[in-house]
Amino acid sequence: MIDKNVVRSLVEEWLQDKEYFLVDVEVSPDDKITVEIDHADGVWIDDCVQLSKYIEDHLSREEEDYELEVGSAGLGQPFKVPQQYENFVGKEVEVLDATGRKHRGTLKAVDGRKFTVAVTEKVKKEGAKRPVLEDVDKTFDMDEVKYTKYLISFK
């Protein structure tokens, strides 16, 4: 079986001095290698081809046959690395917290492994008869949420 760390090292070598970043590397038991990269402005197919060729040039099919897939992180897929959070500051996201509750709002800030989302909630003000809608900042830890993903809007 192909070593995931070898593939990860090859990808990181190729990424040096580029604005791309590594999202994920998976190697299945039957040697299907899946590499996901991303970039603040999106991923170009030509760069995926170059990375694929770079990996193929450094792995030997004679030693072990494999299938290789290089692509971008899916737009509607959950975030996997902090850089993805940073790229979507100011955009609408959905967070599924550890308790299973969904929060929709605007990703406001990222600080290390913590991030803040402004969500609109009904808040009952003291002395008021009815609750009013208000933006409330909620801070989450990346390691404690089930997922965070960009909400695609066609408005």
C-alpha cells in the first residue's frame, strides 16, 4: 500500500512557493490516491494536472500500481483546514455544532482554531413583550464542531 505520508510530502514539495494549500490526502486500501488542494481564488485545472504529473513522476507504478485523482475541495463540502475558514470570512456559512444544532450566519473572524459567526436569533429584550431579531456573535472551536461549510447562494 502506498504511504499517505509520502504522497503528502510530495504535494507539500509541489506547493512550496505557490499560493495553493493542501486540504486533504487520502489513500484507500486498494491504492486510490485522492488529493484535494485549494486557493483563495479557486483552483485551476492546469495546476491540478501539473500536481498530478509531479506526483506520478515521483511514484513508481512498477513498485505499486495506483489510481490518482487531484482536484479542488468541493465548494459545498465541509471545511477541513483552517485556511478554508480564512478564505470564507465575510461569507455565509452553516455550522453543525457538537450538540447537533445548526447555525447559519456570516463568518466574521478566524483566530487560530476558533472562529466567530454572526447569526440572526430571536432575542427577548428586558421589558419587551416580544422577542426581536438580532445578530449575535457565536464563537466555535474547529475541533468541536461536526462541520462548517460555505452556503452557496444564487441571489
